[in-house]
Amino acid sequence: MYRNYLKIALRNLRKNKISSLINIGGLAVGIAVAMIIGLWIWDEVTYDRYHANYERIAQVMQHQTFNGEVGTQVANPALMGGEIRDKYGSDFKYVLQSSWNGDHTLAYQDKKLLKPGNYFEPEVTEMLSLNMLQGTRDGLKEPYSILLSASVAKAFFGDADPMGKIFKVDNQADVKVTGVYEDLPLNSTFRDMTFILPWKLYLISNPWVEEMEGPWGSNFTQTFAQIADHAEMAAVSAKIKNVKLNKVDKEEARYKPVVFLHPMSQWHLYEEFKDGKNIGGRIQTVWLFGIIGLFVLLLACINFMNLSTARSEKRAKEVGIRKSIGSLRTQLITQFFSESLLVAMFAFVFSIVLVLLMLPFFNAVADKKMSILWSNPFFWTIGIVFSLLTGLIAGTYPAFYLSSFQPLKVLKGTFRVGPWAAVPRKVLVVVQFTVSITLIIGTVIVFRQIEFAKNRPIGYERDGLVYTGITEPIYTHFDAISHELKSSGAIVAMTGSGSPTTEVWNTNGGFNWEGKDPNLGVDFPNNAVTHDYGKTVGWKIKAGRDFSREFASDTSAFILNEAAVKFIGFKEPIGSILEWNDEPYRVIGVVEDLLVQSPYQPVRPSLFHIETGQANLAILKINPERSPKDALGKITAVFAKNDPASVFNFQFVDEEYAQKFGDEVRTGKLATFFAILAVFISCLGLFGLASFVAEQRTKEIGVRKVLGATILNVWGLLSREFIALVLISCLLAIPLSYYYLHAWLQKYEYRTEISWWIFAVSVLGALAITVLTVSYQSIRAGMINPVKSLRSE
């Protein structure tokens, strides 16, 4: 019996080649999209699950009230880990202090490489369940030791044994290799941690940490923890909330610090906080693309339903004959289901090919390295079951509809598809194009928001700016290096800075001014720079003057941005006094707001003062008359000459600024990709229906042509119904897309408006696509000689 079902199904596929190809192709594209999105979602939701203690690891974070608003930060005092261990040790298995993952120069003999790594307390190997390829997890017990990732070990030693080898770190400490661990996967928070140094070495190398007078007021390290097996995350988090408040002085208490645990399971997908509450984050993008994937698959299923029911009259006699010789309705339903399942399985095989073709593009856009999980039985089980389920869903309506035909009417020749039979098809076409047009509008809005933010004034000239970290030899010869590079024509300016122009590395409190609310806790980005900072970055002075070496008093002066002037409330800022830690600083200038952090958020009140010690970074302005490659070659050579033991990584500011739009650009590109596929699937269905309608009305068209109808008349006859359906889709898609996109834009404080022309262009685009899709069949039908279509009449 089932063999017979299969034969009939294959015969029908061969008989109706066009509709079969449309069904298989459409379903294959839909399944491929669902599969790719499924792989991406799997990669996202399994983030950090590599670590065996995933459910019990957390980062210690804190909410603080700055400038009247509750902010959330990951930075903690260096004493945080020890205090939590002392006071709440029974609730934790590990509480570990850490530096920030950053680039360091590793040198072995004559080979030097700049690699990202971290300082951590020794138990990090156990907490993160590192897979040790050589050595043991006790490798960080000694202060002058280092653990290497497998990739770094191979970069230095190839296949030779690295154990016991001596490295020099940042041209300072000599450390011995005590272990090699497996590289962490790309979907791990610690994937860029290519080596680990002991926390003790960090304290030895930075003695100022333990010599600080107010250690609880300075947040410059990270704290990670693993709760005890008997403990519960929320309960432990509530216990430690006042651990910092109990240690700070009166000034720091104004910030109302509340310490809490942020579980590893939420680091990647629930990373955003607002007003002290978790508001989600990347999880919204996961949901968005999950829904898009289901909708694209739904569009393919709609094609199958429409084309199957549209050709019902052609199969009516088959149903009538089979019923008249004893076939039960359940047998007919099984037959039609077997056809849809066969189509689904063909589509599944074809979808694997499409996934292989599309994955490289998708990986490049999504910044992933995904691949088909060939050896994973779970993947194949889900894929096959999902495809079969798709076939069942797509075949349900056609199976029940076709099996309901009355054999008596069919065999007497009185069976006709009623006028209401086309209504479900029309509804499904409207659903298809409503989804497609909504995706088109959404894509336009996403890119409009990106362009709106990109065109926002940033307050400085980022073109030609590069920066790198400063070592002690570079600091010692800073002025000489600047002079040599300017004399060579490689640069036009060079300055020292505590932070890059694209990030905030330092904030400070302890500010007072006349009229300030004594209960207000303030925290301003406060960048320590050298005198040439303004000239180098090209900021715009709005009032007062720039820093100058001609004024010795500038070492006790501030330049404020416009946001700071507005927040503080200075009516005449120039000459006003701003106290910092009880020391008076005079305001000498006001600059246009520099866009340092998110381009979608307001600029924070910020201050600039003269650096009296060693700056963190050197920022250089490349001579626009020199090629960046030539200029950077000269800069690198001069830096290497002054510090041959270090490796310098020069970052282009315009490239870093572009990364601020990374998530939105990726979302926009992926949305465009899926919108194009959705439109393609919808057009496939439209093409198939147009072909069916043209075939169904062949004789009518012949009569009209005999009576004088032109090809244009025939085109209008066949096209207007589809155009009307697409117009209805537009009327539904416009309010639907406006509602959801308006809600999406609310997460950006600096956002574009949804203009009417976006809807107009989308409607015109949808109509143009419809006309082009239907026109082929309409014109082809209009060109048929009426003699051929009427010869049997």
C-alpha cells in the first residue's frame, strides 16, 4: 500500500514539473533559512556552556547612583574578592579577582608577540574547567608562572615542548610556563584569553594597588565567583548587596552601591541594564531572528498549500474514481500526506546544499564560524523531524480539502470549484506579502537608524587618528618621538591620553561646585591628556581656550564638554571653580560634546585635565598627504627604535568607531538577506498561481482576443487580482510594521523618525515585484493564438 502511495506521489511530481519545482525549491529555501537561524540560535544559547560550572558561575557587579541615575558596572575595588571570601565564604566555592583582558608583549628569546591575556587568581583553572593539555590546574600557584593557550604555545614553539620555558612579559617580569590549556571556543566570554598570569604578579607589578589610601573608592578590577553546591544564586546575591556599602567612606556612600551576582547564563543574552534593572539585550535579537525563520518557513508552506489546492480540479477525477472503487477518505488523506512528506524530504536534501552554499556568507555577516553538525545525531534528528513536520503542516489543508470531493459530482462532470474555494488562497497570498513587506520596511528602518547615528556630529576629527599603548621607554622619549615623526612628515600631531577617543577608561567622583546638592553623587569621565590633545583630535572649542604650555596653571585646570556645563549648571563656565577631591580647578574652556561611547545614547558630562604622570596611550594624527601604510610604517619603526623589547599594536580610530555599529549593521544585513529570501519565496508562489490562473482561463482569454482584446487587456485581466491582494497586504503591513518598529526604536535615545516615504517606497517596491512576477505569465497567455485555445469548442 505504501509503495503504491510512493509511486503515485512520484508520478504526480513528474507530471506537474513547474509546481513541483516551485514547491520543492520554496520549501528548501524555507528549511535552509530555518536551519541556518537554528544553528545561529544554538550558538547563541550555548554561549559559555563549555564551562562545566556554567550554572554556578557569576560575575560580581554593582549598581551605583551617578548623576541622579542608577548605573550598572562590572568594575570593582581590588579588595572585593577578599572581602566576600572573608564575610560570606560558606556560600562560595571560589571568589576570584581579575584584571581586564588586554594585549601584552610576550617575548621568548628573540621572538616577540602581542597577545591578549589576563591576570587571575590561581583557582580560575578549576572555576572555568580549563582542559589542560600539559601541566595541571595548579599552574598559577607561583607568582612568576604563566599558562599558555594551545594556539599561543604553537605560535612560539610549534610542536616543541613549551613546559618550563621562560618568557618575559611586557619587558618586565620573567615567568615560567607551567601549563598549556585547550583554546576556549568562540562562543565563550573568555575566548580571547590566550594566556593567564597569576594575580599575585599583578600586585607585585603594580604596587600602587596595595598602597592606595582609599581602595574601596576605586573600581578598576573584575571579580568572578562560583557559588557553593548547596547555595542558590538569587539568595547569595541578596546576601552580599551591602558588602561595599559597609566599607566605603561618606563621600563614596552617596553613590549607594548595591553589589549583586550576574550569572554566567545571562552574560551574553541578558547583558543590558537600565535604572538598576536587567532589560535583556541580545536575547531580543535571538527572538527576532527565530520569528523571522519561522515566518520564512511559513511562506514556503503557504506556497505548497496554494498550489496544491489551486490545481484541485485537475485531481478531482482521480479522487472521484478512487472513492467510487472503495477508497476511504483516510486513505486519500494518507496519499496526499505522503506526497507532501515526499516533497518535504526532497526539500530537506536540497536545503542541506543551500545551507552549505549560504553558510560562508552568513558566517561573515554574523561574525561566526558555524558549520553543519555532521556528526551530531541530535542535529539530524531535529532536521528530519522538523522537515517531516513542515511537510505535514504544508499538506494538512490540501489533504483534507482534496479528499472531501464528492465522487458523484466529479464523475458526472457537474463538479465545479465554488467561488469561495479561492478565498483561502487569496488570504494566504495576503499573509505572504504582509510578512514580506513588513520585513522590507523593517530592513529599511534598521539601516536608516544606522545612518542616522553615523551622521551624528562626534565633536572631533577621527580620520587619520591612530593610537597605541605607551611603555616606559616611549614615555621617557615622548617629546623626542613626537618631534622626529612630525619632522619626517609621517604625522602632524601627537598627544598622550588616559583613554582612546572611542571609549571611557576612567571616571571619577569627589567633585563639588557652588550650588551643588550635597546629597548628589556624581561620577564624570575624566580624561588625563597632554597639552596637544585638542590639536591632535581636532576638538571644537565653544568657549574659552585650549590647554597651553604657556600657562603653568593649566595643570590645575579643566576643560568641560557642553554636557558637563549643562549638568553642573554653570551660566558663565569660563573662570568658574570646580573642586576635585577638595582641590580647586579652574574651568578654562568648553568643547563641543565628543561622542566617545554609544552613538545611540546622550553624551555623558565629561572633563579633561593635564596628565602629570605617564599617559596610558599615545594618539597620533597621520599626515593626510602621506598614505596611511607609509606613515604607519615610519611610526612603527620609530617606536620600535625607542623600545625594541615591545610590540606595538596601532588601532585606527575610524575602524574602532565603525565597530560601535557592529550589532545593528549585522542585524540589518541579516534582515536584508532574509527579507530577500522571503520575497523570493513569495514570488515563487505568485508565479505558480499566475501560471495556474492563466492556464485556467485559457479559453476565456481566447474568446476575448477574438472579440478584439489586446495583450495589454489580457495583462490587466490577469494582473489586477494579484495587485489588489498585494495592496491589501500593504494596508496590513504598514500599521503592523510601524507598531513593532516604533517599539524597537525606543531602546535608542538618539533615534530616527519613521517617515511616510519609507512606507511609500516599500509599497511601490512590492507592487513592482508583483507586476514583474505576474507579467511573464500574463503576456505569455496574451500571446497564445486563440485558434489553439478554442479549437475544441
